[in-house]
Amino acid sequence: MASIRKIEGKKGVSYKIEVSNGYDVNGKKIRETTTFVPDPSMTKKQQERALQKFAMEFEDKVKRGNCIEGDKITLAEFTEKWFEDYAEGQLERTTLWRYRYVLDNNILPVMGHLKLSKIRPYDVQKFFVSLTKDDARQDGVSGGYSHESIRKMKTVLSSILSTAVKWEIIESNPCFKADLPKQDETEEQPKAYSLDQTRRLLQFAENDYRAKQDKHITRNDKVICITDFANFINMDVSALQTLVLIHIAIFGGLRRGEMVGLDWCNVDFDKNIIRVRQSAARTGKEEFVKTPKSKCSIRDVAFPQPVMDLLQELKQEQERYKNAIGDKWIGSGDCVFIQMNGARMNISSPYDRFQRLVHRYNKTVSEELQLPILSLHCLRHTNASLLVSSNRVDIVSVSKKLGHADANVTARYYLHSYEEGEQETADILGDLLLESRGKVAK
């Protein structure tokens, strides 16, 4: 039974509660302790009942092995309990892997030794600031982490500490009172290609594919004869896949995993839409297909006819390729984007293909016409940026197309593009109304 000892100090009355919890390896009795501070607004009888209830609940926690005191457990130790007792049952594999990576590489090396109850808002704030320093990054890149990367680290840490509050291990989450470092103005807008740059990229991708098609593929009665299986990567289907990937990313704004996860059953040629129902993902070296990022990510995305024509061409060429390699094909036959053996494309492949395409383009033009080297995800930003700046599509429609859970997120990301569209609208109205006034003035 729990023992209760009254303590009278300068801050008032409190009670120390002690429960015996067996013996350690040396035969020494293990004692778990906690403190109860009565509510001064209660009557003495109410305080007594609250004390007894608190003591009984504490003793029950000790007996069930659930006694965790914030001043006795470190952040690193609690993180393991958080994974085991909460995260593994609540979070999906990719999120678990990402959280584990951030914790092991960024948060725990700096804060893991701190007792949970001793972590102050200042400690968290100091950690955030340290992430902006030149030597902070694990990959050796100077300049520290971006504002968005630090925000994601805060999300991980805050999630763990919020659980500690919920489990009544600590009283408050110090992350709530810690501010992120001021965002660099150059980071505020997502990187994207302009309308002119996008047109040049699409034209080059088309020309690049047609040139490889003429060079590498021989045709006999409309059947592709692939003479060298090892050189498949340089041949028709591979080059066409790159062209289709670029078009889907630009015209549909799909995420990388959503594109790699596409099956032919998701492509509706009658309605010119792609149904996003699954997404490819990777944790470490393991790749798999899962449900999309959120419920809003499950969506139907419409495409213009030329893009659907490319998909139809890819499907036909893929079937010819499958017949040409015979028993070397191991895929299910339903994947839109494939490896050389027919299996689903590696999730890193779209990025690599896009980078090689841009580098090839830049070698063909003068320096002033060269495209900036952006990530594949920036084609998704390009899609949204061009739609918003056109001033012909409302922000809610763009948000739904991208699969954002909140239109405010879309508005925040693409405010600059929206303002450009607003200026275009103002200029159009000015031309309509002020042009005649100029003529009258003459």
C-alpha cells in the first residue's frame, strides 16, 4: 500500500507518495515516489478524497509497470516508449521511418540526455537556432537547415512531448513556447519553372524521346525488336516513360510516389482522368505501395488529350516490350512505370531521369536559356504556380487537384503566384476602362 507523507514548506502543503516496487539485482528495495499538491480551492474533505484517489492511481501505475516520472526519464528513453506504446500502432511506416531518422540524426544527439521534465522552452529554442548554423547539417552542406526542415523537426519533437503531457508525465509541452527561426525570404516561395521555361522543357523532352526512338528502335510489322536487353534503359520504352513522367508531373501535379504507384487500372482513357488511389514509398532500402498521404490525396485528376495520348502510346509500347523480352519479364503487367524487367519502377528513378533530362537540355542552349536545376517535386509546384497565376482557376480547385487537405496551405504556398494573377486582372480591367479615356484626352 502506498505511504503518504505530508510536507509543509514555503510554497505551502504537499504530499510525498511512496510505493514499493520490488527489489533490484542487488537486493535493494525499489521505491517509486511522486508528489501531490492539493487544490487550495477545495475543502479539506475534498482534498483528502483527491489525495487518496491520486495515491491509489499512482500505486496502480506502479504495479502495472506504467510508472514513468518526468524527472527520472530522459527524452531518449521516453522516445523508445513512445514508439513502442503509441507510434507503432498509430503512424504509418513511412512516417515512423521519417520520425526515427530525424530523432536519431538531429534531435536525440543534442537533447536525448535531458530529463523530460527539465526540458524548457529555452532548450528547444536554442536547439532550433543551432540547426541554422553552417555545421548543423549531417550531409556537410553549409548554411544550416531550411526553415521547412526545422519546422518538420519541431513537429516530431512536439508530437512526442504532447504525448508525454497526455500521459501526465510532464505538465506542459515546451515546444508550444519555442519559436522557429525567422524564415529566409528566399525560402518563402516554392521553386518552380516559369511558363516559358516549362514550354521549353516539354518541347525538349518530346524531341529527346523522338530522337531516341528513331535511333535505338527498329520496327518490323509494328513489332519492336530489342536486340540488346542490357541496353533497355536507352531504348524506346524507357525514354517514353521519362516523357510521360514529366507530363504527368507538370499537367497533373502528382507527387513522385503517386506517379510510381500508378497502375493501368487507375488510368481512365474514356474520361481522360487518372485516379490516385495508392502511392509508392520507401523506408530505408525497402520499397512498397501504400495508401496515399491523406484522404484528400485520394482524388481524380483530369488531363488534356495530348497527355492521355502519350499514356496510350506508352501502354502499347510497354506491351510490345513485354512480348519482346519473353520470360525475362517478371512484372504484374499493370504498373504504368516499370524497370527493365517489368517490375514497378524504383521510386528514385523519376528524380534521376528528370535531372538527366535537364542537364541534357542545358548542354544544347546558351547560358541565359539554361534551366535551373530543381527537384522533381518542383514540377508539382510549377503546376500549381501556373494555374494560380493564370487567374482562371480558383485556389480551392488547385488545392483539390494537388490533394491538399487545407486550401489555406495552397494559398500560403502560392500567394506570390496569386498576386501575379491579380495584377494581370487589374491590367486587363485597366486596358478596358482606361484606354477609352486616353483616346478622349487626345
